[in-house]
Amino acid sequence: MLLVPVVWLVVAFGVYVAALRSGMQALQWALAALFTGPFLLPLFNSHKRLLLCKARGKNSSLFRP
């Protein structure tokens, strides 16, 4: 019974830290995670990936041999 709120808060803190490390709006993502919990993780990951692609540009690649 106590497990669900603890998981909810751990996910919110984890999203906050991940958003800080990625240069995203951390407080906004943390509040969204508090309301939605672990259901926000796929949206967060895709948003982070899209921001990375946008920062890299259209025709760039991560690894160049």
C-alpha cells in the first residue's frame, strides 16, 4: 500500500534529475511526473531524444568513422 506513493515520488525525483542533466525544464517535468507518475517516462524519453536531434541538426550523425 505504501509502495505506490514511494514509487511515484522516486520517479518524479528521477525525472527531475534527468531533466537537469539534459538541460530541460526540470521543474516542469517534475510536476508532470508527480501527477502522472511512471506513465510519463516514455514521453520524457522521446522528448529528450527529439531535443537532442534538434540540437545536432538535420544531417549530422553521432559517430563519424
